[in-house]
Amino acid sequence: MDDVPETAYQAILGAVPDSREAAVKALNDAGRALVLPPSLKTTLEFPWNGVLSSAVDPSWRLGLKQDWRTVQETVPQRDRTRLSRDMADVQALMLFGGVDQPVDERPPATKMELARRRALAAEALSRIVTDGLTPRGLLVVEGWSLCDWLDPETLYSQICDAVPNQVHLFSTTDEILADEFVREAINLKVLVPHRETFASLVEEARSTGRLSDGGPTTTSTHAVRVGDRRLPIDRSRWQRILPHARPVDVDLLDDPPAESKHRRFQKFREFLGASDGSPTWWAHARGLPFQRNFEKDLTDLVEDAAASPERRGPLLVVGQSGTGKSVALARLAFQTARTGRRVVLHIPRKSTRPEFQALDDFCLWAEEQSGANTLIVWDGMLEPEDYQRLFDYLRSRGRKVVLVGSCYWDEDQFGDGGGRKRGRADKQVKTAPRYRRSRDFVEAPATIAGKELDRFTRYLADFGIVLKNADEAVVARDRSFLSALYRLLPDAHVPLSHGLVLELRRSEERLGNAARTRISYEPPTIMAAALEEAGLLHGLEALPDTLAEGASAWQDDPYERLLSLILLIHSHGLRMPLELALRTIGRDGVRNLPDLLSGIDIIRWDEDEQGNYTLGGRNQLEATLLTGARRWGEEREAAQIAEVIELVRPDSRARNGGPEIEFVMALLTAIGPQKNREQRKYGAQYLLIADSIAKLRMMVTNPVIHARLTHKEVNMRREWAVWDQRRQGPDAELRRRALKAAQEAVDEALREAEDLGHRRDIRLNLYVEQASIRGSQLYELLHSGPDGGVPQPLPSEEYISGELVELKRSVQSALECEATNYYPVDVLCWATRDTFKAGALSDEAAATLVGDCLSALTVIDPETLEPGQAGLYHSKFAEIASLASDHFLAEQQLKKLEAYDEPLAAFFYALKVSGFINNEPDQEGVQQALKHLRRNPLRLQDERCVRLAVDLLWFARTGERFLSGERQTLPLDQAAWQECLEFTELASAYDAMPSLRVHFMRALALFHLGSIDRAMDAFRDLDRLSLEQRDRRRVINVYVSSWEDGAPRVFRARVLRVDTDFQGGRCWVEGYQRELPFNPSDFGPDQAVEGRTLDAYISFNMIGPRLEPPRRPGERRGPTLLGPAARRQSEVRGAR
């Protein structure tokens, strides 16, 4: 656009340096004072996905601003021009800068500057055409002239690669049409000229009803339902949360209009053919999805969790693929939002992970506005630990949320339920499952029978689908009807799979033919073809013979590559960004992609709220079946994945690297060794994938993204070496080179991370990987003998000890980032085990290594660990404890050790007699161990001994491990509290990294010794540390103030303040002459009244002391008695 006379632009170029500022100011003032012509005003008010202009005055950007959208002003930057398609936050790209911008972004003042800026403008326009403009999009050019700074040659060179008829030039004149570059673009059919203005086209469309006035409906004011009222969501908050989660707002809850039976059946078929991704909310509004029996249990579980303010973790819906989990979660979100009981956020399955901070901000707003907790429904099909991590983060921030997630069945975590059969080997396992049915999860069963089957039969009959012999059918309800049929008749698996394969081949053939002939054709009835091939169209009775597979018929052409790549990616649960998919086959091959894919039912386009497109199959089950049918093998699949990774283009101006970086991160997680399912499927190809990651990170300028990619790369290299070690691969030199490359990369990344102050979680991952690489190198060294045995002669003890010192340093650095994370200690454990078994150390050095490992293990509280980490902890603790018991705990061995390291011998002895070595502490043994450690003051100056002494002291006084329960009373007298304070101060002085347990115990001791001000300072430090380390127990009320016998102590408290939302307040506690916080909703509206005096307990969590209602022991949320009070209660119950 060129909104000012040519002379104004020439004035800028021709102005002498002293007068340039005046010329710029004059143009700025004129642009701001300009009253836009009606046609230009109409053009600018249109809901564009993005606007770019050669105009340098601010008038056009002011015209873009509307009530329903914001404007992001930006200028081209070499290789860094960020693209956005968000209509609600439209990007205004100033090709030649703006007179109201900073000095570096102002218009060119000389012809040389103009030439440089024209090159940047051309590059930005090229990115718009090749990446920003999807094959379905259009580029509208209005107000352009031949004398524009964006000259005809530049415009032609950048649009000639566009899809035919994709660029439309309005307000053309005879002079413009006579230009040779414009004529050539028209001849190439990439440019469509229009003599009328764009505004006239808009007005005509509005007058005929084809276009509504104002902004798009997707950018109107949103609101959520809370009770009987609507709670508006302002535009900035909506835009902040939308990339991460979708609030289930009233726009999704509207009742559908009255429909005919035929129309309802059409909607039903549309719902059945919907692809994976965001829920089809309109289908839930019509009641189209089938409701499974387990959904009622899920709703009851959610309501119970919402009523419990101290729930420990998320709720889970578990089951295999195709059992209706996604539909059930979408219905839960829809029905909860419709009732208005609480605000609901829904997170669909996608490649990008939600930003925890954005969810926290929205939940805080929802709590302040509604006073109720927020329901987060995350249909991510992730590991339980991922949901637990989000739940812990939100609860540690004080948010009141109910989190529901979806995941696959894992017997170790959920137990042996649902009629599953176990083999003999499984009967040996005695570990209890982490999650309990009907408390932590509900199962979506794969089978359907009885009344549920009858309901399903009637449900299908309502749509004219009649199932015969339904009593013998086994069906898992899925969002795709084809998937349901695949489960319905086991004998039809082969013909149905073959039907899918035929559909894919038919799609490839039609795509190739359409690409060659560029003809239009009607979409085929793919569903009917698949059902006909399966023999299921006539009452599901006839089944044809199994047809032979013809895997060799695949043709290796660009369109086959496109389809197979999209399906391969979707088989891992991800959808592929459109721009990335197009790069895999080249722009020339997809000029008419919308026309080509219009006849391909097996591939679906999805568009998110920001206008980003992704490609995928109809659902993951189909994608998995079709990918497996190709029989390409892991090597070829890995090569395709590596090719995709190398084609990723990072967005350097986006904080997370842009959607393609987030996609590749999710892809690497899905195929990497971190995943339990299909673990190491591509193990033999990890080096190939690591090389592609290395090439990608070389293109990344964002240091955080660079560090994340480095972590993925070095993890792949190390895991390949581990994979090759386990199979005793012959090329030891290749393993050593891979580990050396990994070490160099992670060392460099850590140096940058420390210099730039990266987040704790990034540094933690890198330090854990650094320690793991050192451990793997040590393993390779100690097994470099014949047939993977110990080499002869052994490497020197000095060298091995030096390597172990470096490994311990990495572990220590990782624990400084997050003390409650077990993985660094796990690395130390397996490195200790492997080194010990190789016999490469002297007895004294081996004892020190095992002692350090056991000391690190005793710091970890397994109750705080995520399920996967807890299982590793228990197995490694037993393994290292067994090493210690077999080699160092005998009396003769301890005496020998005393001469070398007396505190280490005392540490081993205390572990042994206390029972801590077997995780079976004994009160008498604990007292004996504590007495032994106290006997020599030097022992309590040893890091290992003082760590253990703190735990022994608490167990000796209470009979319980510290932080082992909820609302436990504190049967300690003043002498015991003084002892706790002395031990914690010793731990703070001699332990390089005192744990949160030490900080918590110290704060409790100060409080009960009457040093209230010092105690509150200690609690503030504990609050900060527990928030940084995301300790899941941070807001759990662990202890209750009590008398010396363990009976809970009741305090009198006068209400000073009740917050308006009834969620917080302050009370004056007479016993301590101090204000303490309380939650009015715990006491109820009759008690929580300003000026009223009430009875209360003082409970403690890591945030500090707070008041709560006095309850009887044994009641829900009542105290757990310890000490003499517990014994008296037990005697009374026994007498009764």
C-alpha cells in the first residue's frame, strides 16, 4: 500500500541529515491526523490473518485496530521474520519500517538504505508466500502502484512460486496491466487482476449476506458459565490461554437448532469421520457420542475430588486405544461447563505441551471470579508423571484444581484389574500399584457386554445401523466408526485392515493422477468402500476371504511420501505442521494441494485458533494400521523422521521456538527412550536421528531451545551406546566416539546454560545427562575386554576415581537444581553398581562409593517421587543395600573400615542397627544407632552421618519417618524440640545441600520453642525453596500442633478479616499473640465472621502455620495421633 503521495517518500530519501527528523515527524503527524477514506477503512477492518504494507506512515496500522483484535507491529529481519495467522492478534508487517518506530526501524533515508531494506522486504514477502500463505490461503494486494518502493520486479520474483490463482491484485489500471512483470505473473496464473477495489467486493458480499459485519465470530467476546451467570473473558486473557488450553465457553454450549432426521444422520456421519484433535463440541451439544458406563464413575470421582481440598494427585482415565477415553473426557468437560459448577479448561492431544504458568494465571483468575475450583481436562495420552507434574505445580502455587488426564493401561501403576490374566512370573511381584481404582483412576474397558451392549445396539439402531448376533460382539468404542468395527468382529480384522490399505492405495493413485492431469473430481465414498470390502454393509453378516497383501505395490513418489509421512507421524499420536509437510516434497509439487487433497478422505486438515494448519490421518489407530501395512521397518521409518527433523525451521522470535520446534520436541519424546511403550523401537537408528538433531540445533539462535535440542541429541547418542552395549555390538570404537561427541555437546551446553542462567529444569536435565554419559563411558571402559568382559590389566584406580569424582560433581549439580528429583541419584546408583562389580576399586574406595550412594538415597523421600521414579528408587535402594550388607556391614569389616574412615564406619553401623538399610526401622535399633552417632562429635560433622541422624532423631521421638503422613500430631517436649533444632543446624552447617526436610524440621522446632519470628523467617525460606523445587507436599497440612503426649492442642482465635471471595482471611491467636491465616470456607459462614472467636487447630505445611477446624481423630481430615495419645486411643478401641 502507498497511502501518501510519492513526493513525501521522495522527500524522505532526498532530505539532508539535519532535516530528516523534521520530515519524519511531519509524516507521522499527517498519518495520525488522516481521516481514512471509506474504501480504505473497509479494507483495513476486514478480519485479516496478517497485513503487510510498504507504507511508512501510521495511518494504516491505526485503521487495523478494532475492539475485537489487537495489532502486533513488526518489521522484517533477516532470517528472523516471524509469521503469525492469528486474526485476534493480527500481525502488521511494515516492509520498509515506520516513521513512528525506533531509529533502527524507521524508513530508509538514502537510496543505499532503500536497496538494503528492499532486499529484507523481498525476503519477508517470500516467507509469507512460501510459509505463511497456506495452499488454502489468499494474498490480496490493494493500493499498489508501479512506483511503489516494493517495485514490480520484486513483487513478481516473490509471488511467482505461489499456488495458481492465489494472489489477487485489486484496483488495477491499464498502466499496471501493461507492466511486463505483471503480465508475466498473470500468464503464469499466479496473479489474478481486478479493476474494482477490494472494499467494493466486501460491500457486495455484505449486501448479499455472504459476509457478516464486524469481526469474525471466533474473536467475539468470550464468556464461561458460572452458576446462573456469564463470566466474560477479556481478549488478552483469552489470547494468553488459547495456545495452551481451550476454555469451554458458552459459545460451545449453545443448543443446536431443530434438525430433521436426515440432517441429524448427516451430522452423525460427520462426527464418526472426524479426525483426532480438538473435540467436536457440536456433536456433544447434539448428544451424538455414545455414553459408556464408566463415564458415570468418572463424573462421581471428579465431584468427590472437587470436594476434597487436599487431593494428592490427578485423576486418570486409563485404557487401551479405541475405548472411548477422548469422547468421555470431552463429554465431562462439556457437561461440567454446561452446568456451571466450575470453570473448565480442555487440553486436546497435540504436539505442544501447555505452559504451566499460563494455566496457573487462568486458574487464579477463575478462582477469584467464581470462588470455585477449576476443572482441567487434559486428553494428552501421556504418562501419569506428566499430569502429576502439572498438578504439583498448580497445587504448589495454591491453585484449587481438579485435573483429569488420559493414559494407557500400565499394570505396574494401576494393578492387575479388569479381568487381566497374569503369568507365573507376575505373581512374584509384590509391590502395590501406585494408583487405586475408584480413588485415583477409572478404567475404560475394551469390552462391552450386558446392559451396556444393549444400549449400544439401540444407539446404533437410532441411526439405522442394525447389528446381528450382538451378544457375541466385542467392541471398544472409539471416535472413528471404522475403528469400532475393527474391534467389533475379530474375524474381520484382516479384511478391515485390507480395506484401509486399499483406501490408502486408492488415495495415492487418485492423488498422483490428479497431480498429473490437474482435473477436478468428486471425493469417493471411502467409508462405504472400506465397509463393502469388509462385507459389513448388509447386517454385518458376510465376510469375504482374506486377500493377499501387496506391500511391494507402493510407489515411491512425492505424493506417496507425503501420505506415508503424515500417517507415520500420526501413528505416534502427533499431527504434522502444514508448512513442514510441504517442505518434505517441495513447493512445486503442491501448487494445487487443496484440489488434490479434496478427494482424499484419509488425510484431514486441522486449523487451530491462531490459524495454524496441521495434517494427520482420521485417527491414530488407522494411522498405526496403515503404517504397519507398509512393512518398511524401523530403519526406513527412522530415516523419514530424520528427514523431517532436518527440515524444521525454528522461529527465532518465538519464545518456544515456534510450533515446528514444539512439534519436533514432542516427536522426539514420542520415539525416544523415555517412552515406556515401544521403548527403543528405533534404538538402532538413534545415531541417525541424533545427527539430524545436531544439524537442526546449528540453525537455532535461541539459547534455551538450543539447550533443549542438545539434551535430546546427547540423550539419543548415549542411549544408542547403551543399546549397542547391551547387545554386545562389535564396534566399540563407534560407541566411544558417540559418547565422546555426546560429552562434548553437553559440556558446551552446560557452560552456556550457567553463563546465561537458564531455568532449573533445563540445567537439571543437562546435568543428569552429563552424569549418565560419564557413567556410560566408565561402563564402556570397564567392559572393554574380550566378549564385553573386564579388561586386563584394569585401568588405574586413580583414573577411575577421578572419573567418579566428575560423575558425583554432575549429580550434585543436578540435585542443587531440584533436590527431590531421583534421576541424578539413580545415575550414581547404577554407576556405583557397575564399578563395584567390575572390581576396579580397593575395598576402602569401594566402601566410600557405596556409602556416598546410600547417603544420597536416604535424602530422597520415596513418597514424594513420581510413580516411575518411586519404582526405580526402591529397586536401586535394595540393590545398593545388598552390596553394603554383603561386603561392609559385618563386624570384622566395620572394624577394618574404622581405621580408614571412622565416620563412614559409623554411618554403615547406624544404617544396619536402625533397620534403615532394609527400610524396616526398629525403635530400639534407631535409639541404638542415634546413640552411636552421638558418641563421637566428629561423626555428626560428616555429611552422611548428619543426614542420617536427622531422620533417626525424628523416628526415635515420633515412631514415624519425617513427612510420612498428613495431620500427624507432634509428641515432643521442649528438650526434644531443642535437640531437633541442634541437629538441623548441624545438618545446615555440614551438609553441602540440606534437604527440605531439614528446613521444615528447623522451622517447626523454632516455632515450638517460642522463637516465632525466627520460625516465620524459616517458613518463608521453606516456602520459596519448596516452590522452586515443586515439592508436591508443599500445601499438604502435614503436622498439627499438640501437647507433649501427642493430643492435638485447641487454640482460641478471633477472626480479624475475611476476604471477599471467602477463600482467605486472618485470625488473632491468643496463645501466640500473633495473626495466622485461615480458610473461611473450612469453618463455614456461621463461624467465619469478623469479630467472632472460634476454636481451631494450628496445622503446618511448607508455606507455614495456618488454622483449621478442630476435628476428632479418625474423622475425615482429622488428626493422626502419635505418641502416648495414640497408645491410649488404641487401648480404648481394644477395650470396646
